[in-house]
Amino acid sequence: MNMYQDYIQEIAERKNQGLHPKPIDSAELLSEIIAQIKDTANEYRADSLNFFIYNTLPGTTSAAGVKAQFLKEIILGESVVEEITPTFAFELLSHMKGGPSIEVLLDLALGNDEATAKQAAEVLKTQVFLYDADTARLKEAYELGSAIAKDILESYAKAEFFTKLPEVAEEIKIVTYIAAEGDISTDLLSPGNQAHSRSDRELHGQCMMSPAQQEEIKALQAQHPDASVMLIAEKGTMGVGSSRMSGVNNVALWTGKQASPYVPFVNIAPIVAGTNGISPIFLTTVDVTGGIGIDLQNWVKKTDENGHPVRNENGDIVLEEKYSVATGTVLTINTKEKKLYNGETELKDISKSFTPQKLEFIKAGGSYAIVFGKKIQTFAAKTLGITAPLVFAPSKEISIEGQGLTAVEKIFNRNAVGVTEGKLLHAGSDVRVEVNIVGSQDTTGLMTSQELESMAATVISPIVDGAYQSGCHTASVWDKKAQANIPKLMKFMNDFGVITARDPKGEYHAMTDVIHKVLNDITVDEWAIIIGGDSHTRMSKGVAFGADSGTVALALATGEASMPIPESVKVTFKGDMKEHMDFRDVVHATQAQMLKQFDGENVFQGRIIEVHIGTLPADQAFTFTDWTAEMKAKASICISEDDTLIESLEIAKSRIQIMIDKGMDNKNHVLQGLINKANKRIEEIKCGDKPALTPDANAKYYAEVVVDLDVIVEPMIADPDVNNDDVSKRYTHDTIRDLTYYGGEKKVDLGFVGSCMVHKGDLKIVSQMLRNLEKKNGKVEFQAPLVVAAPTYNIIDELKAEGDWELLEKYSGFEFNDAAPKGEARTQYENMMYLERPGCNLCMGNQEKAEKGDTVLATSTRLFQGRVVEDSERKKGESLLASTPVVVLSAIIGRIPSIEEYKTAVEGIDLTTFVPSIKELVTVGH
């Protein structure tokens, strides 16, 4: 019994770390445990019973299959266990959430023993995670005259699995805990550098915030045992950055309640809040766990007698406190009135937190149960030939007579399911939509696979056009953790039907390309809806939503997602780009000009940015859509001219073909299918049958922003402003400064050109700048390290063919080697250029890091505290974000350059050919 002894050894090691036994997912281990349970004289029997009952993972894990079969033996009397009666065995099956447990329950319900069948049927009536094979068995039994099958189907048609659940408590008592001032990134709740432990929920829970804060939360719980602790972002937004299911899991682990007494460390119902609400993608993750997210608005703009915002000496808008939520404040949520109270004092209407749909999620313990429940009800009613009674909140359908559609409204209307036929839906409508493309990234992928197992899914939905599992977030360092986790993930996803970056059989070369770039290529229809396990899932074709690992799992399993149609903000351009400007500067300037135009209000937050990019192909346009995550937008849509879209689709086709040539297509020929779809779309555009997507001329927007290119005369830098006296203004992406601000004096310790924000043109800029400086000075010497990571292998191949890579190699002191990848993260750097493997690299914070306390200048997207660089005792680490030419020059001279130095260095380099479209990109009528 080697596996059990190994498990005991692991338990001892975990105990030294203050951890409980790891939940069991292995069939082999559980089989040994069952053998010890059957042996009444076994010295390990008591522990084995405990592990079997309370420490085995449910769903479709191999252990769940073994557990379900043993429980079936007990129910049928084939095995007798004094501590597990048949009634208790049924209860354990009811907590196993589908897969093998449903198969066993159906076997029993459709069997010959009437008493057992009735018990099994009563349990089945509470279950919702049924798939086609399960429903097909029920339907067949019903059609053959089974009274039990009919009884089950009638219960499903009434949705008794939902209606018989306890109602949401009318009053929920909470005690506040301010987790931080300012925006709280999910890195605080689930640090990127701890990504390897996310699937081990108890271990990963140790990294939330700090040990001191964890103790403070426990103290609050001890003081207020009848209240839930509500985590708050004071003067900021909760959950910015990544969607990160692990962040919500950690909050639930510390402040929520256990989902099942028989499943350890899976908690639900966390309560989170922010002065400026919850980041949209993070709020979706909260919904997955049946939690509550509250927009407090407890700090408001101070205004003068004319109603204008009051500003301080720095020009920042002054905020004043409307009501206090200081740590330890006891409040009450009234879910019926949908209001927040302090005693008898009403503080805030929180109706948005308790829409009919959100109340259903809370009641059911999460959104998955509702999604699956609706499908089960529909199936049952159809099978019985009846109309399903209205149990669930109907889809909210908002249709405004005479008002046109924005681009996102058009996409949602095309992909909506279960809505009134022929009815045009506008923003605010709450709908189910089919998902066309799904992306899973590697540091959340293990959680996605766990979610798929827990919802008993074994194969990808046939309505998904394409899905991709990346290897980019663990590309930089192939250490023991990656070697243990990633092959297992790739095999699971490959078996599930997903195109995988690594081949479980090892037949094609691993592709560590940045996931967003791959998804941008495999999206071959600008009418598509894309769901991806990362906040930067923001394609320049279609509309893409970054999501938590669970929503990704749901999209893979069902091909659907549920969400409101968001409002849109229209972004257009005027004026001309200066020759010395990079498009990244336009991206930063968009944010700065928007904030100035709306007196500091971020009108992008929680909305769709409809950017009329017009003439910019998909790769370059992605620089804009990618950054919209930092603008706190829910998503972004690019409006392109016909010719530009065709050009982008042709590029996408060529890259998908490369994936096919590598041997990455699967038995369903998913990749070839995408090329066929791209060809069809190109033909539609060329013949005029279906031009490129545009909004209607009479569409309505929340706001319109016009970016003036004429006033962008200097490179723009996003600064974390780490020493701002107002803590809430540090580490936001809203502090945008021009180059002159730094006076050519600010020291730079490391430069990074990489992440999803760069494309082939950026790498060419690096080589062109080196060529320019070599010609001028005879050679190039780096005063600071420069890390360069191409986002894809395709780019490297093209640079090699065009002669650029050779120059990069000449000046590099390190070049990646796929045959011998790094086994540990770099912690120190020399003043030279590092050519790193394609992937996320420094941007992720889970592998490579700058030295503590460094000032980093990066093309990255993340300036969060501790993400790219941690603080040291000597100074705060800071990650400033800028264009490629600014980063390269800064690494060469060791400081942020003056505008004169910058202009000299980029002379003759074609930084961008972007010219705003002179056409009005709208559809007249719809």
C-alpha cells in the first residue's frame, strides 16, 4: 500500500506547514483507502473512513468515480460499512456534483428495487450537473414507460432543485475590513508569483494579503461570530487587473462559508466592496461563488457652490467621506429592500447587487447551478411535451423603439439564445449568449480543469468554434512546479478537445506564444464572442471578455455565457500622428484625455470601449484593446474598414496554417474549420453581402471620447506614482505623464520589451534603434539590463527571415534555448540584452522578477505593487509603462531620456503608419 504511506508522509510534511491533508483526487489512492475501510481490523481504518467521507474531491476526478461505485455497493448491500448506512451513502452521493455520481444514481433510480429507486430519485431531483448521456438515459427510460423517470422529469420541469432551496436571508449582518486604500488588484488576493499553488486551495489561501491581515480577519470573526467579514477597497475599486478565480476563492476561504461539509476548502458566498465598486470581470467571479459585490460610493467628489469639483494644489479632485466603513464597523444588508444600513440609518441603495439574476446565484450557491438548472428544466419540459413554468427570473429584455444598435449590441443580438424572436435588444438586457472562441491560460488552467471536473464535464461543447490552452504564463522558467503541473494540464485539455500549446504526446514543438495573440489570430469573425481566462482577453476582432477559470470552464462545457449587454463608450480620433510618436502613446493619451474631459470620472469603467480604429490591422489595434483592461473597461470592440479587416483575416489565416503545419490540429479539425470560416468571412466582405461590423448611425452611447492626435507631441508614460502622499492614488493606471516631466534624469534599473502589448513592429523597432545607435556611436553599450521577449515564435521566424534577429543576437548576452529552458528564475541582471523565450515573462510576476527596489520601464500592462518588481528596504519598486522606443533608449542610457534624445534615437524609424479613418464607420438603418 505504497500510495497510502506516501499520502501519510505528505500529510506529515503539510502539518509542519500548518496545513491539513490535501484533498484526494486519485483513484489509486482512494482504492487503497477503501480496502482499508473494508478491513475492520486495519490500523488505518478510522483515518481511512475520515478521508473517504470528508476529503475526497467530487465531480469527474478519478477518485470520485471510485467513491461513487463504493457508495453504490453499500446501497445495494454488496458491501457493509457500519459507519456508512445506505441513507448516508445517498447523502454523500448528493454532494458529489455530477459525473460518476449521476451515473450511479441513475443506475439505482432505473433499477429493479423500488425502495432504492425512490431514494435515488429523490436525490436526483436535487442535482443539476447532468450532461447529454445522463439526460438521454432519462428520456429513453421515460419513453419506455418508467414511472420513476417521469417523476424525476416532472420535478426537473418544475425546477424543484431550485425552488426547494432555502430563500436568501432577508438580513445579512456584516463587519467591515478595509483590505487596502485605493484600487485592490487581484494580485493582493492571489499573488501571481504563487500561481503554482492555486489548485491546492488551502495552501494558496496562505498567500492572501499578509499573515498579519489574515489574523485581523480571524479576530473580527471571533468578535462577530454572527456576521460575515466584508473586504473593502477604500477609495478604490475591488479586484482590478486579472479576473482570477483564485482571488475570490481565497476571499471565500477566509470570509465565506463551506459549500459542502464533505468537500474541504471549497467555500462560497464571499462579500466584497469598493468605494468605486467591483471590477467587472472580478464581479463575474464573485457571482460564480454566489457572493455579493457592493458599490459603496462612500467617498464622493467635493464640489463648490457652482457644482464644480474642488481640486487640491496638485490639481487632483478632492474627495469627501459620505459615510464611514472603517474596519470593524457592523452593517446590515437588507436583501429585500436592497439597501445597506448602519443600525437604523440607511447608507446606500444597493439594488445593483441584488438583481433578480444575482439573487438566484446567491440562493443557488453560485451561477453555474443556475445555468445548468435552466438547461435541465428546458430539457425536461420538452421531453414531457409541456411548457416549462416560469421559475427563474426571465431574461431582461430592453428594446428601445427607434434607437439603433452599438457594435456590442449587434454582436449580442446575433449570439443571444432564449430571447424573444425578432426583438432587438439594447444595453441593460440580461441574456444568455453562445460563445465562439474560448481561451484557457496555464496558471489558471489547472483550476479550470478542476472546475470542469467538479461540474462533471468531459468533452468540449460542439457549438464552440475553437478553444486554446496556452503555455505562456509558465514559459520563462521550466522549473519543478511547471514540470509537475503543465503536462498534466495539457493532457487534460487535449483530451477534452482543446487545442493545446504543448502536445501531450510530444510530437510537435511546444508553443509558448502569448495566449492573447493566439486568440486574436483564431478569432476569424468580428461578430464573435470570446471568453478567456485572463483580463487581457480583449481581441481586436469580435468582443472578448476576460473571465475567471470557472466561467472559462462553463464556456468550454456549455458553449454559453450569461451576462448583461454592457453600455458602450465611443472613441474616435482627429488630427495627425507625429512621426516620432508610437501608437502606445496614443493608447496612454486616450486614457489621459478621457479623464480630463470628464473631470476625473472614468467613463470607461465597466463599459465597452468601441474604438473606431478604422485603418489599423489586428496586431497593432490589439495594443489598444489590450490596454482597455487597465482602463477598467469590461471589454473593447474595434471598428475597422473592410480592407483593413480583410488584411487582418489574411494574417490570421497564415498563422493558423502554421499551427496546422506544426501538427496542432485535432481530430475534429478545429483549426482547419477556422480557416474555412475566415475564407467565408473574407468572401462576404468582398462581395458586399456582409461588410465589416459597424454600429448604427443612431446608436446611443454612454459617452463619446474624441482623441486629439495633434496634442500628442511627447511619449506618454503610465506611472505608479509610488510616493504619492495619497495612498489611494498609488499604483493606478490613471497617472499618465509626458517624457518632459522626468527631466531626462530619472534612473532606470531595467527595461522590458515584451508581454501581450507588443507585436512584430516593436521587435523591429528594437533592432532599428540598435542599428541607428551603432551607426552613430560605433557600438551600443547598455547602462541597464534590457529584457526582450517576443510574444510569439512566428514573430521570431519572420525577424530571422528579414535580418532583424541577427542584430538582436549580436547585442544579446543571453538567448533562450528551447532544448534547455531555464530551470530557475533569474534574480539578478547584468547590463546587457536578454533575448527571452516567447511568453509573458516579467509581466506575470510568477517567474521572472526585477531586482527588489528597481525602477523598471516596461511595455507591459501591469504596474501593480510587487507584480514586476517588489519593494526593498532601500526603496519602493516601481514599474513604469511606456512605448518600445522609450524603453529601449532608457536601458541603453540608464535613465528616462529627454525629448531631444528620444527624437534623435528614433529618427528615420517608421514607428506607426496609423492614420485615422476619414470615413464615418456607421451603418445607416439596421
